Amino acid sequence: MQAQDYIFQATADGSISLLEPSLQELYHNRQGAYTEALMNYAAPTLALLSLQPVKESTFSLLDSCFGLGYNSLTCFDSLLSFRKEGRATSLKGISIKALDIDYDLCQASLPLVLKQRCFKHIASLDWLNTDSFQPGITFDYMHDDLHFQSTFSTSDLRQYLKNEPEDTFDVIYHDPFSPRKVTELWTLELFAAYKRRLQPNGSILTYSAAPAIRGALRQLGFHVYRTTAVGGKSGGTLACLQDLQDYLPLLSNVIMPLCEEEESRLLTTSGLPYRDPELSLTGEAIRIARLKEQGQIKND
């Protein structure tokens, strides 16, 4: 299945993903693009929303490396499902800021992604389309009694964070290619910039379970948890400014504490973060600096 020069492939759950030729890597877990978005992003988000006090509010989301849009779209679809069941009815609005340097990818992908049967509610919404995500244009729509708002930015992620925008988010989705492929988007300084844009009880969600990433988040003062495993992976990561310890029995199968092995790895040099003080280094330079730091620690 192709749109323009893009090569789309079906994943195990039937939902489509995209092949990145330069990396020879799919944009999503081969077990399922939709399943990954649901387990690593949407389900934990709704679990966190269920812990908030009952009040009328707007949920604000930053979706970094928007790509095909699965994470935001699955979150919105799941939220509509919750509201239909009588849950999350106090939520009166959802605001999505989509960030991706490749808008052509968004244009080519959304028509294919949105019409899939995995989306129980949004697939039938004729107003939700590529016009809902256009660079520099704020899209507003009232769906039943829920206010939907979206904007799309083609900024480079590090430049966007350097510019210190005023946005404040409840949740940030972080979904670039792996730390080994684009190390510059997985540094302690980048996550620190995210932290400055979060609400007091805000959270970061990512598919990565790498010790270097979890180590960086914990070093920044986040409470670090894991999300449900998809396929052979061990599960993604939730970094939360709120301590969820007392809520974990209610969140089982969605948000869980790190296991003993995961905790122990954070105490080794594997848990050393990638560093990029000025948000300007190349991925190779960042990796080399970390290897040197790991070697110094081992030699001490």
C-alpha cells in the first residue's frame, strides 16, 4: 500500500505502519501500530485522567514526533469511548499540539490511518481529517459537548524546546526513532525542557524502556513506571511528576512499577543519561561522550 513515495505495511494487529527506508525500520512495533499506541500512550493517559479530581477541565497534550498520528488519534478515540460509557464526562475539552518536521508524512498518512476499523469512534467523524492538522492553523470543533482543538508545528523538536514556548501540557508523548538511531532526541536536557512545560502533576510517555532514558527521567525527579508490554518488548515508560504508588493497585495491567531487574540496571553505567547541554550536538558526539563517561566510572 503506497501513498506518494511512502511504503505502508500491515502490522500483526492489522493496523498499518510505515517503513523508513533510510533506517530500514518500521515506525511502530511489528505486533501492532494501533496496539502500541493504545498500550504505551492512550491507555496510561486515560488511567491518569481517571485519578484527577472531578471537575470541568481541558486536557492538553503535546505529541512530539507525531508521525502517522496514531498516539493522539488513539487517545482521542479511547476518550470518546470512555465518555460514551459515562466515564471522563467531566472533561470538557482536549487540546493536541502535534509536532513533526515532516508534514508531508502527516498529509499522506492520515487519510489511510483514520479510516481503519481499529478506531471505533473517530473513523466515522468526517470533520477529523488532514484539515484538522495543518501547520500554523488552530483547528476548533465542538463534538457533542467536547471541545476538540488541534495545532500542527513543523518545528525541529530541539529548536522548538529552545524557543521556550508558553505552552503547558498535562501529558507529553515522546515517540521518535530509538535512542541508538536518533540519540539527540533522547537526552537529559531534552527531557528537562519537557519538564518545564508540564503541569504540576504532568507526565511523559514513551515506548522506550532503555535504562539511559529511565535514568535521565529519574535524575530529573520524575517517578518512573512501566506500561504494558507489546510483543516481545518489556513495556514502555511513564515518567510522572505525581507519585502514583498508592494508586498502583487500581492501575494494574496499565501502569506498573519497574521490576527488580529494571531497577538494578538503573544502578549500573547503563543508566547513565545521554547529555546534550546546549541541545545542539550530533547523535554521534552524544554517544561518544556517554561511552567516555561510562569508561571513566568503570575505571574508578
